[in-house]
Amino acid sequence: MAGSYRGITLLSTLLGGLLMAASLLASAGVSAPVVPQGKGEQCVEPTADMRKNHMEYLLHQRDKTMHQGIRSKQHSLKECINCHVQANKAGDYPSVHGTNSEQHFCDSCHSYAAVKIDCFDCHADRPASPSAAKGAKP
Amino acid sequence: MKIAYRTIEGRSRGYFALFGVLGLFVLAGLGAAHHMESEGHWITGMNNQIVWGMPHVFAVFLIVAASGALNIASISSVFAKTAYKPLARLSGLLSIALLAGGLMILVLDLGRPDRLIVAMTTYNFKSIFAWNIILYNGLFAIVAVYIWMMMEGRFNKYSRTVGMVAFIWRLLLTTGTGSIFGFLVARQGYDAAIMAPMFVVMSFSFGLAIFLLVLMASYSWSERPLGDATVKRLKNLLGVFVAGVLYFVLAYHLTNLYATEHHGYEAFLLLGENGGGIYSNLFWIGQVLLGSLLPLALLYHPVTGKNRVMLGFASVLIILGGLAQMYTIIIGGQAFPMAMFPGMEVSSSFGDGVTASYAPSTWEVMLGVGGFAMSLVIVTAAVKILAFLPEDLSDEIADPHTASKST
Amino acid sequence: MSDQHINSYRRRFLGGAGALAALTVAPGLLLNVVKAKPAAEAVSNTTRWGLLIDANKCGEGCNDCVTGCNEEHGLKEIHGPATDAQWIRSVTVRDTSTQHVTHLPMMCQHCESAPCVDVCPTGASFKREDGIVLVDKHTCIGCRYCMMACPYKARSFVHEHLTEQKPVAPRGIGTVESCTMCVHRVDKNGENTVTACAEACTHDAILFGDLNNPESDISKRLEKEGGTRIRADLGLNPGVRYQGI
């Protein structure tokens, strides 16, 4: 009687351990995002500040640009893209809409954090350049 | 005699069948909207010339009818006609339900329905559309309180005051809806102050037609007695409203016919010139003949006027005629070329100078019908959950005065 | 001409000891010397940007301004002319009594009292201080009431998902759009702006300028030669004026 009881305990411990290992493995499948390097040494604000508040800066700048025509570069989305979205060796830019979206600065983090943004429904997700035009659909 | 309100049992096969069928239409409408939003509006018949299409025909019709459906309650509380009092709760319910259905269509047709929160929080108070958003939301709240005052015995004494607020609010609401078109200076068919009062009278007519249908159907299907006196009173009122709409339509077109500036539009809409055939047919055959004159004959003819099936038929005709009227106003008004260079012949790659063509897509019709079904689903569910319908509306109970005279 | 000018002016202005004294005279100086505003400065109603279009110079069958605009803002053919965006179009006007034919480009007229701004429920359709009428696509819900209200049919609705937008012209599904008077160029170049349509025009038929500045080329020409407003009867005071119609 006691033996079978011990057997069940052992079995459930084993099963529990297996489950834990499986969940660990599964979580390892979602690797932390590899944030692509931008141009230059330093972002327009300290990195920690940008990580926390970039949306505030962008929103503020958005309304100022839209309604007042203020086009200073510091918090401009276009400048974020120009600096942070870099071409690979073949000269192609990653796109949030493409298969290489995990290499896109914005998308790498946003898809990891599961925060959906619709900026790029309208805004260009790459700098304007001849190589960007190459992938253009007719 | 005290009126006893009771929920309907709602367990019959027929009840569930009705619920199921209406539910399917709602689902189809939601599916169509989802498709429209994920593909973009190019899959619909709407385009840069006809920017408002079939969804707006249904939506504006339902919103107009919603304020009209409240009339019965207003007549009972504001004008103190006791004979209408037993019908007041259903009147309020139908008003909320029709408004919800209409708004569902309107919202789901937006280019960015995901931004509804923007529309609810950011207002441009020069826009009649912004005012309408407030008026629509307000009607929900006011009518909900109104129904509560009517249902809760302790608060009955306030129902007259709240009813008065609801009555004024609904007049403002339909004025606002009509003004969406009345305030448009750019287009020949709009830009007319008469749009506002015309929409008010249209709301009386459409709302009552739907009310009468729902009343007769629910009493017949729930096998509750509904006396002739009540039906007769409603159908006579409906006739007056239908004639009232015709009067406003006449005044609108007479004014336009007098001004040479508007002759082009009138020839387009009334004679079908310049590619307006569909609109003149809808106007004369749909709106005037089948939607107004035939129902008037049915309502007032001594034989058909006593036949409930015929009254139901007349109500259906009035509803269809109302939709035809909305179609000619909304689509016809956009299809007629804009007078950008008055007196000149204009052409371009953007449809200047030519009548715009519009073929409604299945998706738009599905969304429109889905919104209508949504209204009816709300009514069907609500009468089972809360006591909206009097148990007995036979003449002796609902209308003892008339009943005693006739016996 | 004036980039160096501005910089030297700004250096003097910023570095000068009598900053307060400079501030009081600065507005007058700025108007005369500085043609483009600094990037961080808000637009003001001292300027009113406008266009003067000489329809007499417009070539028959010429579509260069349209092509130039489409190229600048990334407008493409997608599902056909009924739903594709057209910010500018060539309109042919024939007087049926005289058979006189005029060709002219038609676009957003940037009205002073714009009906599209009045009717927009969320305020997404708005007029900047300098007279340019725009759609804030961040708050546009796609109700299309502005398209119903515009007497010039100047607006288009984006009927499908877009990709490959130009960085200077963000555009997206479910929102309304129209001519921006090349606002991205205006904010950079001010009075020296050449809009994309004007740049593409080989007939020299489109002139951009400040209607509020009596010394600007557009004002001088309007004073000397006159100009017409389309649908002037509506009293909207559009910023786009025409000659030869």
C-alpha cells in the first residue's frame, strides 16, 4: 500500500519535472529580441529614457508637426527610421511588413512585447533610398 | 383598469427559430463588415464619387425610425393620451433597439472603426456630425432612464418629466440627422433647410410603421389579445404621417422646380434625365406609389383598413418606401454631378460633369440588413427579459372608453 | 539664396548681447530677411500660402502636374479610377454657348472657410495657421463627411492597404486625403517653395506664394492681372486662384 503511494508520488514528481522542463524549453523558443544597431553613438535621449518614453516623444512631436509645421529632427519618426533602420550587406532594408520584420528596429521589440502599433500602416518603415524603391510593388 | 405587464415566455420553437434566423443575419452583417475592413472599401460599390452607399441608406433609415418609434411613448406621457400608455414601454425599447442597429452599421462602415474612441472623445463642435454623436448617446441614456421611470412603480411620477426631455431630445436628434444633408452647401440635392423638418416627419412615419409591425407580430406570436381599437388608432395616425411626408417632399421639389438653378437636379431625379433613371423610378414607383399612395389606400379603405394582414402589408410597404426615399436622397444626391462650373460642360478623369454610377455590393447589403436584424434581436431578447409588453391589450382593458361605447 | 543669410543672422541674433532689444525688432526683420522659418518654429497666420494657376498656359492633354504630384506622394494605380486617389486632376471646361474650351488643374483649393473643416466630427480635417488645409490621419475615422461637403471634389478615400509609401507623404487605409500643397516642401523652403505640380509643369502655369505678402510674386501678379476663385459664390475664399477661366 505504502509502496504504491510512494510510486504515485514519484511518478507525479517526474511528470511535474517534465512539465517544468518543457515549459522552460518552450519559453527558450521565444528569444529576447536582437535589437539592430543604429547609426551613431548615442540616441537623441538616454537609452533608458527612450525605452520607456519613446511613444510620448513621438506622440508629442506628431501633433506639433501635423498642426504647427514644426519639423525639428530630434523626436521625428522619420529620423528614428533614418537612423535605426539600416540596410543589410545586400543593400536591402528590413520591413515590418516583410518576412525579415524581426530585423526591423521597431518590430523586433514590438512583436516580442506583443504591442501592436499601426504607425507603419501609413508611415514609411524604411529610409527613402534607391534600394528601398527596388522592392516596390507595381 | 390597471395594465399588467409581463415578460413573454420565449420557450417556443418559433421564438428560438426567430432568434436563430435574426442571429444569422446579424452574424452575416458582422462578417461582411469584417471583410470590408480587412480588405478595404474597394470591394464595396462605394468609391470616391459615391462616398456613402448602401450601409448609410440603412443606417440613416434606422436612426430616423428610432426617434420616430419613441413617438407612442411621447404621446402618452407628454400629451397625456392614456390610450397610448400601455404601448409606451415597447415604444422606448424599439427606439433604443433601432438606434443601436443603425449605429452598428454606421460605425462598422467607418474607414477606421478601431478609432471609435477618437470620435467619442474629440469633438469639433462646428460639425453637425459631432453633435449627432452626442445626440445619439444621449438618446440611449435618456430613453433608458425613461423606461426605468415607467417600469419602477415608485418613479412613475417622474415619467412625464423624463418623457418630455426624451421628446425634445428626439426632435433635436432627427433635426440633426436631417441637417447632415441640409448643411451640405456643395451639392445640388442637399443644402436645404427643409431637410431637418422633413426628416422629423419621416421619422414619425417610419418609426410608427415599424412599431405597428412589431406590435402586431409580437401579440400574434405570443398569442396575447390585441384589441381593434388600439390597432385602429395607430393605423390612422400612421396614415396622417405618411401623408405628412408626402407634403414635405412636395414642398421640397416645388421649391427646387421654381429655381432655375435646380432644374437640372429635378430633371435628373423626377424625369430620370442625365442617367437618373434608377432614382426617378425609385422615387415615383418606390417611394410615391408603393411606399406612400398604396399604403394610404390600404390604411383607409373600409375593407383593408380592418384587416391586420393588410395593415402589416401596408407597414412593410411604408418601410420599403422609406428605404427607397433614403436611397434617392443619399445616393441620388451624390450621383448628380456637382456644379463646379455652373453652365459649363465639364469632363475629367475624376468623374467631373458626369453622373456617378453606383452598384451596391453584397457586403454592403449584408451589413445593412445585419443592422436591421440587430435591432430586432434586441427587441426579441428584451421582451423576454423585462416586462415590456402588456399581458392583455384587448379593447376592454387597453381602451375601456372606446370599448364600452362600441358594445 | 538665404540659408547662409539665415545662419549668419541667427548667429548674430542668438549671440548678441542685447537679446531683448533684438527681440523687439526681430519680427519686422524676420519678415524681410528670412524666407524659410526655422524647423522648430510653428507656422503663423502672418503668411497665407496660395497658388496661382494660369489656365491659358495649360496645354491640351497635358498631365504633367498630375504625374509630378503622383510621383512626389507615391500615388499609384491600384483598383482603377473609381477608387484610386487623385490629389490633382486635369479638368476640361467647355462653354456650350461659345465652344470655348479651357484646361485647368483642379485640387484642394485650401479654402479660408473650408466646408471639410467645418463638418469633420473629430477635427481631423483642419486648416493650419498659414492657410494649408490638411487631414490629420491620426484622428481621421474615415466617415467621409468631408468628401460629401467639399464643393471641389478634392478629396480621396484610401480604399485599400498601402505599402511602399513615401517618407514625406504618409498615407493609409481607411482615411481621407487630399492635396497638401506639398506641406513638407513648404515647411522646409517657405517662400522659395516650388510645389511638385509646379516643378513638373513645363508651361510655367503654376505659381506658389504668400498671398498675405504684398511683395510676393503671386500677390504682385494677382494685383496686376487679377485672378478668379472657383465657386466664388460660396464665399469660401480659396487659396488657389485661377487666370484664364
